[in-house]
Amino acid sequence: MVNTDDFIKRLEILMEHLGMNASSFADKIGVQRSSISHLLSGRNKPSLDFVMKILDIFPDVNLYWILNGKGNLLKGEVDYEATLETKNEDDHTPILSSNSSEEKNIEKKIEVENLKSKVSEFQNLKKDSDIFKIVFFYKDGSFKDFNP
């Protein structure tokens, strides 16, 4: 059985990681904004349909993490359990380390810039054809597309 309070905390972590507020998250996964509001307030419990909508729109989200907090937030990514801290022993509300989210954003921007420069170099070498997509395959079976 999924612990609703813990699920809500993980949902908040996911929205923060994605840089989305409750309204934009609801719009993105195709549910009413009130559904997110009722879920975050504890009025409603998450349904299987709700969880599946999250996974359909964000396939890199780890099912086991969103349901029970086991493993990593994203498949093949940093273990968020390791970056969570508690405010004190009485309050078990998780908070992210102060700079982990910021560092990830900077790393992603650097990675994208590096990829763009490598694509540019490659395109200069292969002037007779245009590159329209690059696909990165990861050991865990996931992949990401890059369209230069």
C-alpha cells in the first residue's frame, strides 16, 4: 500500500526537479488542477490512473521511486534518498540539499552546450549530409533524443 503522505512529498520533489508548479504539472499530465490540489492537500489519494499519467508524460521517472521511495527519482540518475535531509527528528519533511538542484541545472546546461559544439564539429566534417537526430542509449535501457 502506498503511503499517501510520502507519495505527496515525492510528488513535490518531482515537480521541483522538473521546475513546475502544481498548475503547470497538472496541465502537462492532463489532469484537472483541482486534482493536484486535492492530492497535495491530502484530501484525495493517488490513483493508478494518476501515476500512469505521470509515467506516460515523464517516462524517465522511476515507478518504484514514485510509489514507494525506493531507488532513484529518474532511471539511471542520482539517488534522491541520498540527497534528502530531514529538518529535525520530529519533522520528517524531506528537503533537498541546498545546491543539488542548482548544480544539476548547471550540469545539464553545460552538457547541452558541449553536445551542440560536438554536433557542429561533426556537421562541419560531414557537409554532404544533414544530421537531424542523435540518440543516446544508456546502460539501464533508457534513451534520450537530441535534435540539433
